[in-house]
Amino acid sequence: MNTLPAYSGARISGCWALRSDGSGSGEGSLDRLLPPVNTSLSPRKRTTSQCKSEPPLLRTSKRTIYTAGRPPWYNEHGTQSKEAFVIGLCGGSASGKTTVARKIIEALDVPWVVLLSMDSFYKVLTGEQQLLAANNDYNFDHPDAFDFILLVHTLRKLKQGKSVKIPIYDFTTHGRQKEWKTVYGASVIIFEGIMSFADKELLKVKMSLYNFFSHLSLIWSLTCLSSGASPVPLFQLLDMKIFVDTDSDIRLVRRLRRDITERGRDIEGVIKQYNKFVKPAFEQYIEPTMRLADIVVPRGGGNMVAIDLIVQHVHSQLEERELSVRESSAGICEQICLWAALASAHQAQPLPQTLSVLESTPQVRGMHTIIRNKDTSRDEFIFYSKRLMRLLIERALSFLPSQVHTVQTPQGEDYEGRVFHGKRITGVSILRAGETMEPALRAVCKDVRIGKILIQTNQDTGEPELHYLRLPKDISEDHVILMDCTVSTGAAAMMAIRVLLDHDVQEEKILLVSLLMAEMGVHSVAYAFPQVQIITTAVDKKVNHLFHIIPGIGNFGDRYFGTDAPPDWSDEDMDELSC
């Protein structure tokens, strides 16, 4: 049975002692926080839980921090080696949780962070509840207002490094928008909300405060047995729990300003709602969870000493989990060492059974001779590349499942043939070179759906990053043809496959097609994903220290599009991902 962590007040020394005045607010005069008197209301600035127009990044003086983007990198087995570090931020309404979260992100200097708000998980209101909300009679600060089942499921998947879809809650219609936001896991996840330490079922139990916490684990177990819920409370998904403690007067003023200017409410309604719901909910549901906190931060975002201590602690935890940010030179060296180890491990090994190489007929060898020739003109390079792509796609289609089907010919005779046995075929190209294979796929597959993935290397960390993703809807049941013109190390292909798996595409339904592959890349992909079928026109044996395929084809994207790349760049530097 899990025991509840007791807050000792000294987990990180000094946080409680940071309160320097009697009120504990430390925010200056309340008057400066009040909205101007006798002025017209400002236009609404925020009406949804997550604005789709907001860029998924945060720029600091040191670097760009992505708050949405790619899953964490995976090891040579195709699995994530470490779970993300989850920081939970709890506190009353308008206590400054989001401000603290953003300042922690800036100070952490970690390139990939997910900021998850509990506001996204409000339940959709019924017609009767919407009428209550319009009259400020609906309690948004009660546990029943949140969808805890979806919240716990989402946070657990993010912690495992999987992609999730986050609802976008509209505070004007009190419903969820049709389009949900796709978010990928990261090294650090910051989860903030008024009840981020709480669980709906637990908070329904009416006990005294001390009795409540001393028997919390037992109550939770009994509750789960009766309801069939998952036996993991929300707070147990959090690796670090921070309670933002701000003076109640400050919180009221901030709530007035926010709800009036950003959510279009009137001052009387805000005060009515505060006295009727917000304040009692804080005292009954939120304030008691302060005992669960590892750290209590007085004065919110203005307490830089506490934030610095938090950041130091997170850095130490990341180092223990081997998720810390590497210096640029060290990161690149580690990547080189990794792929060098993979290359040596695959030497003298037979090619995997999942690999299919196009038969090396005189026609195929002739086309390879032309496109490999450095003196071939761009027009000829494009023409013969397209011919080879068409043959490659035709070969790949033979690996799709089929079943016997009988038709009647114009002569009235039966013919026993075969038809595709599956829901749909979807093509996904790894930009930029993989996009050149799309016309060949469209030429042989009528009405095929196309998706795109852009993966590049961060030159500061040496780590792969997903910069762009557009996949068709309901791709999970499709057979996916993943297209890239060259595969040297297999890094981009492995990450693209991992993204498809995160979107619930079955591994055995993925076909990786490439004009040219290196043995190193073939072994890497097959080792990580043994059920993925690999189809290519040729396999070269070597990869040099710059990860060029030897003898290779050069930088396919540059030769096809007529662009130039620095001479020391590999085939995948411009097109996808080098290591």
C-alpha cells in the first residue's frame, strides 16, 4: 500500500521561511491590481483553456523552449528508456500557478517541456448547467466539475512519453471545441490546476483533516474496489508537488481582473461566485491538499528564491534520470558514439528477413548507374528517380494483405483474383526528400491519403526533434507506407515509426520504403521494430564518419530540388535527421 508523503516544511530548506511579512502577499499594494474605475471593459483576451493560435514555444534569453512538439527520444530497442519528470502545481484560483510554471520553464533551460492545464478538463455542461453558469450559480471549483478519468488517463500517457489529445475548453459556451490539441511527451511535464493534488472520489469523503490524511491510502483502495476505478490517485503521478500559497485578497483581485477583462463577466457576478463557490471550495478541497506538497511557495511568481531552489532540485532529479540537457559538443559526441556502436554491432550480421530489395535487373542497375553518377544532369536525375520510385511503390504494394475475390468477365466467365484486404492505405512522407515519392504513390493508389513528418536535429543538443506533423484523421486502422528517399543511420525513420505508433498505428501495418538504404539503417530499424516491413531498391554496406552512405547517391534532396548544401553535411542533414 502506498503511503502518503508528509510535508515536513524542510524538503528544500527555506521555502516556508521565505515569507517576509505578516500578510505573506509580498505583491505590493492591492490598489495597483484593481481595474480602473469607470472605464469600458477590455475585449476578451482568453476564452478557451488552450488557444490554438499560441505558438508551441517559449523564447528566453538563452534559448527557445518547446512547450509542444516531439516525444522524447527512444533507445535502440525503439522504446523510451526513462519516464518524464512530472511537476504538479496546486493552489487557489488566481494564485499565480501559471506564472510560477512559466518562470520554472525559463529557469530550467530544458528544450522540451509540456505545460498541461487542469482548465482543459472541465466537463461539458448540460443545458440546465449552462443556465446556472450564466447566472453565476454553477460551481466550477467543485471536484464534480472536472473530468478526472480523462485527466488521469492523459497525464499517465504523457508521463510514458506517448502522444495525447487535449480537449480545448471554451469558457463562453462551456463546452469543448471540436478540434482537440495533440501533445507529445517531453523531458519535463508541468501540470497546474486548482485540484492538481486531488482526486474527485477522495474529496467526497467527509472526515476531519487529520483523519482524512492519515487514512487516505485505505480510503482510496476501498473507493477503487467499489467503483472499479484505476488504483492510482492523481497526486501519485506527480514526481514533485508544489503548492503556490498566495494571500486570499491578492487572489480575489487577480480573479476580478481576469474574469472581467478576459472572460467578459461583470464584477457583481464574479464576487457572487467567489463568495458562494470559490472561497468555500478553497477551504474545503484545495487548502487541505497543502499537506501533500513537497514545497510550498509563498507569494507566487514573485518568489524567485523559491523558484531557483525548485529548479536546482529538478536539475538534480533530471541528472539522476539521465534526462538533463547536454552541452552541445557532448550531445553530438554521444550521438556519434551511439550510432558508431550500432554500426559495429551489425557488422557481419545477415540482413533481416523483414527487408525486401527490388530485384537487381539490368533495368534497375541502369537507373542506379544514372542517378548515382555525380555528372548526371538534374533533369535526368529527376526522370530516372521517378521511374525507380514507381517500381519501388509497386513492389511495396505486394506486401499489403489481400484476399481471394471472384469477378465476372465481359465474356460471362468467372475470374478468381485478389483484392486489398484492409480499411485504407495512407502514405506518410518524411520531409523533405520523402515528399518526392508522393506522386509515384498517387499514380498507383487512387484516392490515397497523404501525411507529412519533418524531423531535424537540434544542433545545440544533438537530439532529434519533431518540427512538423500532419497526419490524416483516423489513421490508426490504416496500412501506412512511410516514404523516405535515403536511410543511412535510420534515426529519422525510427522516430517517424515511433510517432505513427504513438498515433495507434499497428507496427505490422507499417511499410518503410526508400530508394537507397545503408546496412546500418536497415539493422537499426529492424532491431527496434521487427514487424515493420522494409522495402528498398538497393542496400549499400558502409556509412562514413559523416554518416554519408557509401558509395551512396549524394544528398538526394539537393540534387532533386536543385539546392546546395555545405560539403560536410550528410544526406539526412537537409532532408530529415542526421546523428
